[in-house]
Amino acid sequence: MALLSLGINHLTAPVDIREKVAFAPGQMQDALRALLNIPAVNESVIVSTCNRTEIYCDASTDSCEVITDWLSQFHGIHDGKLSPYIYQHSDLEVARHLFRVASGLDSMVLGEPQILGQLKESYDQARGDNAVNSILDRLFQHSFSVAKRVRTDTEIGSNPVSVAFAAVNLSKQIFGQLDELHALLIGAGETIELVSRHLRSQRIGSMTIANRSVERAQALAGQIDAEAVAIAQVPDELVRADIVIASTASQLPILGKGATESALKQRRHRPIFMVDLAVPRDIEAEVGELQDIYLYTVDDLKTVVDENLKGRELAAEAAEEIIDIEVATFTRWLKTHQSADHIRQLRDSAELIKRRAIEKAIAQLQQNADPTETLERLANELTNKLLHRPTLEMRKALQSDDEERIRLLKSLITPDSH
């Protein structure tokens, strides 16, 4: 048996292919059972996210094609259409790949932390379905510790590389704690959803979602425990907003200088931190001229994101060095584990030969055979069976003048001096 992995990700397959081979949560148990029914597969974990589907196995070394065929058939993909997108790894390269995935080095956004949680969920699912034994258990547990070490020993996760996260991170730098502040989010698209979730993770005091479609605002607000209002109410909502983040598809500004001045007077000039993530802009540029307004545009944050991405790339180099060390550590464990399996198989084989010879001798004795002759036959049979394979190998070694192999075989069959 050997460690194998195969799969597709955002680098090898377009989204329409990734969609076809994704496993829904409700399919996972049946998929694991079907995979383990393949005779070549001993244990397995299936990882399925929006950006990757991967299968990790302890299986026979020549089973990648069989597993690929199974993956295609399970999702109803025929005629080898999946094969061009598949990548494969074996043994220590499986460990290296999984360690890189767990550490966020193989992600669409370098260093993103979500994949680690997704790997843990996949591992827990497989373990709960009795699809994991000693090798994959050790591999995945090791990958989790590698990811933790990478995040602890490098700066790969400390710099935001999305404008949504950068906006929230900047607000925290300005205000410190956010738990007593109110945020007004203008828009209800994907960017504002990401902003709202980042704000919630930073324990923002409260949030209001303002959008042209109040129903859409309400749908998002319901997910994050926020209020929802129509976009026409933005000037009124501005009075209690400490943080304003806007991202809509409007072709005209939604928030102007006049409304902002009015809100500042009512706030007695308590400052407002504003981020305009929209193009065209949602907040008039003149708003940034007002005292007590701290206005940042998407270009301002883009500079921060680009600098942070460079920082992550430098951190990734250090992370790769950590992974090299950890792959070597896991490889040593794997070799020890596999050698123990080989020794156990050797002893089991010898034990089977012994047991059959003894059973045969007992049957002869029960038929009143001569005990001395029976013992001699037993010894001869054991000697012949145990030395049959070493004898054949010795002949081959002698014919090819393989001195090293000859010495090894002699050491195996030379009687112990004691």
C-alpha cells in the first residue's frame, strides 16, 4: 500500500468542471463507503470545497486510474473528460501537497485560513464514517500542526489581502475596540457581505444594512443580526454611524458633502471613518475634505493589499522551508510504520507455514506414525519452505555476482553463534 492523492483545483480546472465533481455534504458518507469498496483502497478522506475536490488514500500504488474512474462515474462524467484536469501525488509528495493546502499556500488567496477548517471537517467526516486508519490519521493530524506552525512562525496570515478585510482591519487600527461602535453598510452585494462578516468577527457593536432593495438588505441583515433600511434613509442613519463602508453598483454618488455635514453637526463632530469600495464612487470626494471625516477609497486600500500580498509572498518562502522540514519528519514516521508492516507480514507468513506444518504432524501422530520420523519430516518441511525463496534469490545473486546481495542472504541464513 502507498499514500496517494488526486484531485482538481482552481489552478487546473475551470469552475464548470469544479462544480461537476464537488461533493455535497449529503453525498459524503455514501461516497466514502463506495470508495472504500474499491479493493485497492484501504482508507480515504475526501476534501470538497468551491475551489478544490481532492481524494487522499492509502491504496495500492497503481490505483490512481481506478480512483479517477470512480470519481468520474460517481459524478456522471464520461469519456475521460475529467482526466486532463486531474493532478496526482504519491508518498512524500502527498504529505507536501496536503501541508501546503492546510497552510494556505495552495489557495486562490495566498495564506487564507478558511481551508484549514474545511480540511478538519473533511477529516472528521471520514473518521466518523470509519474511513480513516493509522496512516491518514497521522497524515492529517500532522498537517494541522504544520498549518499552526506556519501561522505561528511566519507572517503569512497577518496581512489582509482583500479590500473587504483591509477595510475592517483599518477601522480596527483607527478605533481599537469596535464593540461600542455602529457601522452603516451601504449595499448588499458580495463585498458588503464579506465586510459584514469580518465586522461581526471583530465584535462590532451593531450594524445597519442600507440597500435599494430592502428585501435583499433584510436577507443579509438576518444572517448577521443587523438592521435593514432603504438606501433613502442613509442621511438619517449617518447620524449614529461611526463606520461607513459603501459598495454599490450605482452610477451616481449616494452620500454627499451636505448630508455628511448635517450628520456631523448632530453628532457634535464625533469622527466618522468611511471607506468607499465602489467604482464609480458611492461617496463624493468632497466628503473627505470635512474635518472629522476619515475617507478612504478602494485605491487607497488596493495599495495596502498589494503591499500585504508582497509580505505574504515573503512569508510563504519561510513557510515552504517549514514544510520541507515537516515532510522529512513525516517521511521518517511513514518509513518506520511501513517497515513495521513488512516485518509483521513476514512473521505472519512464517507463522502460517509453521502452523500448517504442525497441524500436518499432529494428524500423522494421531494415525500412529512413528514420532521420530514425524519430527524429522516436520523439521525438513519447515526448513524447505522457509529457505525456498532465499535459496532462489541466492542463485540469482550468484549468477549476477551481486556481492552485496550474497552477503545479505548469507547473514539471513547463517546460524546464530549462540
